Amino acid sequence: MIAIAKNIRISPQKLNLVASMIRGMNAQEASKLLSRIPKKAAGLLKKVVDSALANAVHNDNVEPSSLIIAELLSLKAPTLKRFRPISRGRAAPLLKRTSHIRLRLEAA
């Protein structure tokens, strides 16, 4: 029971701060907790957790209350390279980092 989100426009470091809070939790409890956390990463992770729960129920006929988060990875995706003008006609690099999220659920 896997859910994957690719090329999410958030740094993996910021994503990992919230992901570390829900690793090993019950999937339904993690979804409730994520809806209360006021961070962008929480909303993105909630969508992935809900998708994994829906996959488990629809594809494998598993009871959602028995599922735990076995693996949650926030991986580095390709970085968008942009430039910002600075003084004397020069340009400074601006790196817009992106992430991949991989979530695997297991029955407890």
C-alpha cells in the first residue's frame, strides 16, 4: 500500500520536519494530526496519507484503522534554477527546491 507524490514545490528539509512527527503512527491518527499543523508541508503530507489510505481500502480491502506508517521518505527532486537581479547589472542564483514524497503503509 503505497502512495507517491512527485515534484512537490517545497524543500525536502522543510518537509522532513513535519514527516518526522508522523513516522510510525497510525495512519488515521496521522491524518487528523496533520490537519491541525499550520505548515505547508502538513497539507501536502495529509494528501499523500489520505491517498495511501484510499489505495489500501480500494485495492487491498484492508481495514483503515489497522494501518500504520511503515515508511515515509522525503526525497530530493530536481531543483529549479532561477536568477535574481542584483546591483551593477549582475544576477544572483535562486534555487527553488522540490521534493518527492514516498509513503508505505502496513497492517499492524
